Amino acid sequence: MLALENVHTYYGKSHILHGVSLEVNPGEVVGLLGRNGVGKSTTLKTIMGLVRPSDGSVRFEGRDIAGMAPHRPAHLGIAYVPEDRRIFRLLSVLENLRTGLDRPGVSEARKDELLEKVYKHFPVLRERRSQAGGTLSGGEQQMLAIARAMMLEPRIILLDEPTEGLMPRMVSQIREIIHVLHREGVAILLVEQNVPLTLEAAGRVYIMEKGVVRHHAPAGELRANQAVIHQYLGV
Amino acid sequence: MGIPFDQILIQTVNGLVNGMILALVASGLTLIFGIMDVVNFAHGELVMLGGFVGATTLAMTGSFWIALAAAALTLALIGAVLQATVLRPLLGRDPLTTILATFGISLVLQKYALWQWGPSARKLQEPITGQFDLFYLEYPWYRVLTAVLAAAIIGALYLFLRFGKYGIWIRATTQDRVMAQAMGIPVPVVLAVVFGIGAGMAAASGVLFGPLGGVTQTMGSDFTLRAFIVVVVGGMGNLGGSILAAIFLSLIEAYASLVVSPAQAVIASFVVLILVQLFRPTGLFVPTPK
Amino acid sequence: MTRPARPAIGYWTGFAIVLALLLATPLVLPEFWQRFVTEILIWGLLAMSSDILIGYTGMVSFGHSAFFGLGMYGAAAALLTIRPPSLWLTIIYGLVGAGLVAVFVAYFSTRLRDIYFAITTLVFSQIFYVIIFTWTEVTGGENGLTFRQPPFSIPGVLSVPFTRDGFHWFIVAVVTASYLVLRRVMQSPFGKVLQAIRENEPRTRAIGYHVERYKIVAVMLSGLFAGLAGVLYAVQNKFTAPDFVFFLISGEVVIFNVMGGMGTLVGPVAGAAFFLVLREGLSRFWTEYYLIPVGLIFTAMVIFMPQGLLGFLKRRLNQ
């Protein structure tokens, strides 16, 4: 469904991605591991059209999306939850959700349904729905960022380090929501530093180093033999 | 002091009226700055063109209200087109470039107005004439109407931004343009529309100001300069701040013109700007300096 | 960085040619164009002074009309009050006038950045404009002041009135000397620090440079040379007017900088020439509407050709 082939991306003069190739099939949870700075976030940003690749192709459901205007991928079914959450701090929780909810072709009834669903999974958001996003705690903001992405009814969600800086209780909630999404058939490309979570949630895992994918294996294989993980991540 | 009370009273009301017109101009400017970091040097020219379009429409139709609407809509359209063509390629480049580009546009617009409407001033006929009794003085109705209309337009803008889908889009884009795009908000369209709204508001100010001061092709720079001062004093991007600053500065100038000539009274605003820059550079009405 | 192998020859040849052409103009051109060239040089000097701030230090200033204007009015003060009129005292008065303004602007330059600095300098120009415009008893108000041209004098040695050609050569000498001085300064370590400030101010500060001090010097330098241009303009035209202090003049100066190429010193002079020639040419057809096409050209250049006419020569001109 999503296929990157030999993608090269620059930030100004810095050559960040040196030919990244990976793919995600419908409904799959795919992990992307690697140390800080290897280009994991840049990969997600390239998919999302927030940075333009200088070479290579990014295809989603057969279409080349690499050159698209940055507001198009969301309409195609790709949702993005960035590393620093980036919720709209001055908008209320509900207004944050509405940025994803107010799309053409969605009936009022469906909007209410989606809101209810998300409130059910994240009750704290219902409580705080009139509060400004910036007043939420770190964990709550992460919930909001994911909920906001879910409002797009996406076919794939790009999750960038969702558990970073969260307490263990929150990490469990993240794990839970990944399961829920997976059950609903939403594909997930999960970028993480949290290895155990990734190995448990994902079906396949890519490992990146210095802007390229160095290793690719089913999660089970990596669970059994952690040597490769140690090699690339030093954990 | 020796200044008669009735003069102070009149100047207070004048200050409020002028303040509301200025607030209308400045709101558009600060809205544009907040969402796309553009310091629109041509904003005063938009006011001026609005005044001229209004004057011409008024002459053709005889209705002030149609003139107001026509001016606002025409300039809104022109503004949106301007943003989409000239300013879009400059997005992300250093701020000097947009200042220069809008400066160039202001020159073109100014001379275009001279070409189309000639060098003499146009006066607009006010929609309601007559005066009322303000305590023991007489004060023109139209001036009060101007302030009310300006307040109404600003109020409408506020409601639009606060509620409704598009208001959310605009506010989201203002806070985080990249993330707004990631959520599927068509940011290029939003930017053009916001510029259009700012231009429309400027044009409305021009029409409202018409009966008070006439419309000439040189009035643009004056409005631009004042609007800049208001926006800086009020806190750039801060809508509420600009409104307060506009009223504050207009009142100060109104009182100053009791003591010096109106041409010199404008220095009062300049001094306020300089003081604010020295002591509270982020803006006088911004809650806490960052 | 490799040492460039004597780029000097090409550069100095070009320089010599241009200088020779400028000196020859009185002999070749009819009077109108002769004066035109002289005026281009004066505006060029003003544009050069602005380049120090905009092109080299990265500070956009709309205040140059204040420096220029006060140089003019300072000169006027000297020419109206001192008997016999003295060229050098006129220059000194003008420089002092501009210098005082520069001190204020310099102070603000250390506390404000970018757009706030730009708007504040704009307001500065307007403050002086309003004062000059309304203080009719002293400044002549709207109508300005007129006076006679001082003779060219070497104190104690000779005093001879300027001829048209003589005045032109005097201007060429002053502007050329100013250019050489500024070039030398911009190529010195001081100039390099200014450029570093433009590229990345926080980093320059982090390395240990007192950015504030450099900015102050840059503003003073810029202001003094702008004031000098004002003095020359007053002496050439024998009048001053508040129009020259209006912020639109600052805007035109910025146009010269952008059109000609920022950060090159000669670029702005070329920009001034380009703009003034365009204005002269276009006003034949468009009369007072010449600013419509010129404005469009300028805006197009800002978008598509931000490096200006001579921008591509930037590195070579700065070696």
C-alpha cells in the first residue's frame, strides 16, 4: 500500500536519507527502529510531503505522492502524529479534533460517531474537551495527537516516537490504542526507540542506520535473536 | 490646564472614533502577519483603493451601503489574488523580501490610483447626516455610526474566527502551518483568503473614513505607518492588542492635538512606539513578555 | 579557504575604466545628462552607506532618509549662518547632524531586530520629517531652505568657486574616496564580523564577539556616509526640502540596494543608476506614472532576482 524506493532527502545541504526503501501493506503494523538522527523522522516527513525527496519514489496505493502538495496526503488516507506531538496549543481539545473531523463528505452523524469512539478510548479528552490544548499534560497531548489523526479515518498512521517521555501507565495506553487501530485494519508505521514495545506491536521491523535501511526482519525473528538490535541500536 | 472641558470631551469621542477605524485597518494587518509573517507595506494603499472604489460606487449608485460592500468585496478579491501570485513564492524567504515586495506593490497601487482617479481628493457623502446632543455639545451622528460599524466588523471577524470550521482552519494555520497541512487543511487557500479578509477590512476602513477625511492617493502611507505602529505597540499577531493599541494611540493623538497642531500631534504616536520598543518590545497589551 | 590568485588586476582595470568614464563625462555629455550623472553618484553614495547595514550586517533600515536629511539640513545651517561660506565647515556640520541621529539609531539597533528595527527607523525618519515640516521658522517648513554654493577651498591656500565640471570632479573624488574607504573597511576583519552577524547572529555572539559594539559602529559609519551624501546633495542643488526626509526616500534607497545587489558596495550605485535612468526614460512616456512599471520591475526583481544586478559579482567584488 505504501512503498518507498531509494528515497534521498536533503535538509538544505545535509544529505539525510541515502536511499531508503521500505513498504507497508494494508492493515500491517510495521516498526522502524534506529538511533537518534539516522533519519527516521525525516522518512515520515518525506512520506507526508512535508519535505520533498530529491530522488527515489514514494508511492501510496499505486500513486506517486512524492511531489504532492503537503495538504493532500491527509485526504488520501495518510495521517501523521509527529515526534513533538504538535497539537494546536491555543485551540481547545475539541477544536483540535475538528481539524481532522471537518472534511468534505463526512456527515454530522458520522462526526459524532467518530468523536464518541475517540472519547471512549481516551476518556480524559472528553473531560478536557473545552480546554486549550496547551494546558494538557504531555501524556494527554500525545493522546490528543493520536486521536486527532484518527479523526481523519486514515488507512495508515505514521507514528513518530509516541511513547517518548511518557510514564509507563501512558505507554500501556499507547500500546492499547495501537492494538485497537490494528484491529480496525488501520496500518501503522511506527517509529520508536522503545524496542520492546515495537517488537511486541509490530509484525515486521526495519532498522535504519545513517540514512539507509540496514536490516529488515519479522518481529518474531528479532524477538528471538536480539543480537541484531544490539548491533544497530547499542541497547 | 486651561483647556475647556468640552474640547476634551470632543477629543475623547474623536479619539475613539478614529481609534475604531484604525483598529479595523490594524486588525487586518495583524491577522495577515500572524498567519503568514508578512508585513504588508501596501496595507495603507488597500485602504486608499477601498476609499476610491467606494467613492466611485457611491457616485454610480447613490447608496453608501452598496459602496461599502462593493469596496470590501473588490479589494478582498484583489488581495487574495495578490497573495496567491506575488506573495506565495516568497513564503519561507527572509522577511526583508516580503517587506520589499509589498513596498513595491504599494508604489504601483499608489500611482495606479493617481492614474485612475486623478490627483484631487474625493469626498464621500455620509449616509446619515445631522448631529445629536452630546451633553451640551453637538456631535455628528455619522462619526458614531462609523465607530459602531467598525466595531461590528471587527466583532464579526472575532466570531468568525472563534466559531465555525473556517475559523478553526485559520487559527490552526496561524499556530502551526505545517501541522495544519498534515491535517489536510488547504493552507495555500487559507492564506489567500486571510489576505483577502485583511484587504477587505482595510477597504471598509477607507470607505468609512471617506466622509471624515476624503480619499486621496497619498493617504496610504499615513495609514500604513499608523497601522504598523498600532500593530507593534499592540503586539504583532495579537488581535485584541491591536484594537486596544489603536484606541489608545488615537486617544493620545486626539488629546495631543489640543496642545499642538494635528500635523505635530502624530509625533505622540511615534514617541509611544519608541517607548514601547525600549521597555516592552513584545507589545504593550501582550500579557507577559516572552 | 584558498588564497585567490591576484583577482586584483581584473578588478582594478574595471575600476580604472569606470573612473575614467566618470571623469570624462563633463567633456562628453550635454549639461542635463552631466548633472544627471553627478546626481547618480550622490544617490550612489547614499545607497552605499545603506548597503553597510542591509547588505553586510543584515539590518534593514528605513531610516536613511533621516541621516540624509539631517546631513542636508546641517549643511544648510552652515551655509546660511557662516560667513564666508566654507565648504569644509559645511561638511562638518552635516556630518555632525547625521551623526547625532546615528547615535540614536545605533542605540536602537542593539536592542531591536528585524522588522521592529525597520519600523522604528521608519518612525525615526518620520519624526524628523514632521519636526522639519512644521518648524517653519527654523527649517523653512514645506518650502525648505535655499542658499548659495560654497567655493572649493583649501584652508589658507586657495578658494575658488566651483565650475560645473569642477564640481562634478569633486563629487567623483569624494564618492570614489568614500568607496575605497568603505571597501577597505568591509574587507577588514571588522567587515568580516559584520557579515558573520548577518549570516548567523547568535553564533557570532556565541563565538565571543560583542555584536552590539559592531552594530553600533556599523550604524555610525552608515549614518556618517549617508550624511555626507546629504551634504553633497545640498551643495549641488543649493536647496533643501523636507521631502528628502520622508520615509519614501529611505524606501527608494532600499530599492537601489536590492536592484543593484546587496553586499557589494558598487551594486547599490549601479542600482541607483539603473533606477534613475529607468525613471528618466519611463517618465518620457508615462509622465508621473513611471512608478507603475518601475514598481512592477522592482517587485519582480525582489521575487525572481533577489541578488540584484551585480549580485553575481559579490564574491569577486569583496575579495
